[in-house]
Amino acid sequence: MNTNRNNSHKAIAIGTFDTGDSRTAVETPTTLPRTHSNGDEKLAGSPPDQGAAKKRRRQILAAAAALIVALAAGVYYFRFVAPYESTDNAFIEGNVIPMASQVPGRVAELLVKDNQAVKQGDVILKIDPRDYEASLAQARADLAAASSRVDQAKAQVNASEAKVAQAQAAVVAAAAENQRAADDLKRYESVDSSAVSRSAFDAAQSQARAASANLEAARSQAKAAEADVALSAAGVETASAAVQQAEAKLRQAELNLSYTQVTAPEDGRVTRRVVEQGAYIQPGQSLMAIVPRHYWVIANFKEIQLTHMRVGQPVEVVVDAYPDRAFKGHVESIQNGAGARFSLFPPENATGNYIKVVQRVPVKIVLDNDDPDAELALGPGMSVDPRVRVK
């Protein structure tokens, strides 16, 4: 029997049987599962297939990973997306102060450059002041002359009052003389005509009439003197009004001279400068603009985003020019009406075919820090992305 065949296909069980004289060996074959020598077939009762187990483990791991990613996405959405409303239709706004001269003249000095930072009260431009200095000197001379006329009018009042006193004294003297002449005439009239000559009687009558006329003349002169006092007092009022007018002209001349120095009304930066040194400018002519460093954001949210938006809610603002910086702010106000309704040509929805379009509503967002960083070139019109926490 071939040994290799016996080893590969069957096992031999050897037993002994008692036959009396001798023992006989009997071969009893026991059949076993066949296996290839290269290991492709395995014995019965071996472990489960390793490839299927690995595949199942990979499926379980993939499902667990997908579940973790879904949970993480859900947590991220409900924590960082759902509580916020954002828009990219938003821009920085700020005050732009146009600068102009209040008096005409030639620019003698230009003291600022484009985009230069200035402080409130800084002189940014000087106009040739010589004409205005001459006007100021003339106004001062006019005021001095008006003041002199007031003094002259007051002196005239004093003289008129003295004349009144003199005229009143003359009235008293004339009245006394008139009384004496009247008494003399009565005495002449009371005596017998033969005792007094006709000439003496006529002289007494003439003196009485003259004294009466002198009294009336003195009274008239007194009234004229009193009227002259009133006229002199009116002259004082006129001269005083002239003084006030001269003072007003002096103040105007001083203002005009001060206007030759154009100063910055607020802290900010010079922008849009169009004037040059030596140019002749007119009042109201645009010279440049000052942009104060006080900004806010106008964000045009969709009307469906305003459901939970309220005044005072915190806002995070990212400027497109500086994406690595985030500025804090809050909602200050929400416009009562869509932006299209306040445009130059508002839509007329009552005519033609109507197509519903989601409207935009301007929301004003104020930065918590008016001047976040003086080195940043922030300014009106720059694009931003605000994110309002509404929940």
C-alpha cells in the first residue's frame, strides 16, 4: 500500500482478533474530509470567514461615522446657524461733511492732503485775508465816528437844556416887566386926565403893550428851546442806532476775517479734495469733505428674516476688506417699510401682471466701538457681512 495515499486520504485503525493461534490485523478505514494541500479548503468546524467579518466591521464603522457627522452637523446648525440671520447685502454708512468757504477769495495756504486725519478745530485752508483786514479797519473807524456823533448829540442836548433854562428865565423877566407896565397903565387910568399929560398916558399904554408882547415872545422862545431839547434827544437816539449799526458791521467784518481760516468741524479724515493752493474760490463752493470716524451699518435683510429680529440684539460684523476681523454691534432700529417703497420710483403693484418678490428691509446696526481701529481704512460704502443673533 502506498504510504502517501494512506496519509492523505484515510487513517488506519488497527485492532486484534483472537483466532486461537495467532492474531490477525484488520484495517478499518475511517473517512475524513478532504483538504487541498494548498490551503484553499478548510477543515469542518473552522472559524467564520474573515473577509465577511472585516466587511461587516467596515460597514458598522462607516455607519457610526456617518451618524457622528450627522450629529455634529445638527449640533453645528442648531448652535451656530439656526440662531442667526445674516446677509451680504449690507454696507458701512457714515456722515460725510462737505467743506466750503463762507467768503470769496484766493487760497493762500492749503494745509491738508488727501486722506489726512484731522482734529476738530484744525485749520485746513487759509484764504488771503488782506481785503478782510481792510474791511475790519474801516468798520472800526466807522464805529469810532458813530460813537463821536453820539457824544456830539449828547452835548447838543445839554446845550438845548441850557437854552431852555435861559428862555424860562427870560419868560420870568418879561412877565415881571409886563406886570410893572400894566400897573403903571392902571395908575394913569385911575387919576384925573387933567393931572396926566396925554403923552405920558400914551407912553404908559405903549410900554404895557410892549411888555405883553415881550412876555409872549419869551414864552415862545422857551417853547422853542424845549422843542430843541427833544430834537437833540432824538439826535442822541439816532447816533446810538448808528453806533449799533457800526458795531454790527464790525462784528461782521471780524467774522469775515475769521472765515478766511477754514477749520475742521469734527475729527475725521479728509476725502474728495478738489481745491488747490492759489485757486480763487466762491462761497458755497465744494472744497473737500470730512468723514468722521463714526460708522454704522445698513443691512438690507429679506422680510422673511425679520420674524425674530428685535432692537438691541447682538450683531457680529465682518468687513469684506478685513475678513479676519469681527466687530461687535447691536441692532439699533428697523425701518418701517421696505426699501423699494422709499425709492425714487416705487413699484406700482396695482397694475399689470403681479409677481411676488421678497422685499428687502433696511436695518440699522450700530457698532459698539465707534472707532474700532484707527489704522483700518473703514469708510462709507464698504461691504460687510452682519450676523444677527435672533434666538
